Amino acid sequence: MEVLGIFSAFGLSASAGLNAYIPLLVIALLAKFTDLIELKSPWDTLESWWIIGLLVILALIEFFADKVPAVNHINDIIQTVIRPTAGAVVFAASAQVITNIHPVLAMALGLLVAGSVHVVKAAAVRPAVTATTGGAGNVPVSIAEDVLSTIVSFISVVLPALLLVLVILVIAWVVWALWRRANSERLGKSV
């Protein structure tokens, strides 16, 4: 079960790299209303109605700020600190539920995972989408990121084994795509 718990923590922190508040809200709501997750102190603070309300407000602010041209880039700059921090919190909170990872190590891993996802999103994906679509693609991509963050967060808690399968499939697809690209370039040069 500890291996699956680690995948839960990694999945939740990765989704925090896309949207800081969705995985925190998913954990808070699942801990509050189900037996799927039981948060230990100090992470059980997430179950407070005040914290849940605050997370809803922050999630709504980020949702709308990320859909407005120009504001979305400012939001990504602000979120450069918030998303890795949320990833650290969510990794530590979920890892402590299932395994005995030291909190400092858990927070460092969450910070690195969420920070890496955020950097790829903010420094590579979003600028490419803006440049290739003149900004018109940012709203659909932002909605897709929010949906993906929600799905990954929920799956990370409910079915971490499915998350493991998804990770393996994505890695296999990336390896296949790189292999195919290298072969097509090699064939193109030999002609």
C-alpha cells in the first residue's frame, strides 16, 4: 500500500502544478465527507469549513484569472510561488496519511514535482499556445488543465493504481513518439 500512497502524493502534487487549489480542495472535501482519506495533524486543518471556503474562493479566483488574456500571464508569475507550495503541502498531507515519510522530505518532493509541472506549463506550454494561436487557445487549454488537475487529484486519492498505469502509458507514448521522430528524421536524411 505504501507504493500506491507515494503515487497518490506524486499525483496530487503534480496536479497542484497545474492548479494550486484543486488538489487541496479535493483532499479537504474527501477527508471531510468520506472515509477515503483521514488527515493527521496538522493537515487535518484542511477539513475546517473556513479552509474549505477559502480554497473554494481561491480556486474560483485562479479559475477566472487564468481565462483572461494578459491576466493569465500575471497569474502564472504569482502562481510560481503558490503552486509549488501547494504541491509541498498536498504531498506532505497525503504522504502522512498512508506512509511515514519524513515531512521535510515529503514537502521537498511535493515542491519539486509541482514546481516542475508549473515551470513546464508556464514557461513552455502556455507561451507556445499563445504564440501559435494568438492567445485564442489559452482559454481551452486552461480549462483542460483545470479538468486534468481535478481528474488526477481525484484518481490519486481514490485509485492510485490507475494513476500508476496512466504514468506508465504516458511514458510509453513519449518514448514511442521520440523513437518515431528519430526514425523519421533518420529516414528523411537518408533520402
